[in-house]
Amino acid sequence: MKREVILYCADMCSDCQKLKDYMQAQGIEYELRDIQENPAHADEVLEKTGKLGVPYLIIDGEWVRGYDLDKPFSEEFARSLFLV
């Protein structure tokens, strides 16, 4: 089953870049919404999550934090984001 995935990120964010690399390596298709290029995307994240941190994703309509609090990026965490 194909999932609808939207990734909110910023070029300056290392976790964002690692998550994008992971998703591309896994063949996960997604729509990219860069909060630096389009401030309206940052407003969406703030409005829906109460935070300005990225990466954030919308997976099949559900907002999901794309980073593990206080921990460096890991593929294990990234995999957990996409478990059905």
C-alpha cells in the first residue's frame, strides 16, 4: 500500500538531511516542504504541532515528529516512523 508522506524540513537541519537520505534509500516517495524556502510551511508546522522543530512529517494525514528527542538520528528510529 502506497502511503502519502509530506516531509517538513530545512537545509540547515542535519536530522532532516539524514531522514531525507534514509527515505530516498528506502524508496519512500514524499512531498518536500522546506520551511526556509517557504515560511508558510513553518507556520503550518507551528500551528499543527506547537513547535518549530523539524523534521516533521505527515504520514497518511497524521502528524509525526521526525526526530528522536535528545538523541542523534538513527536508522532504527527512522524505520519506526514508517511501521504500519
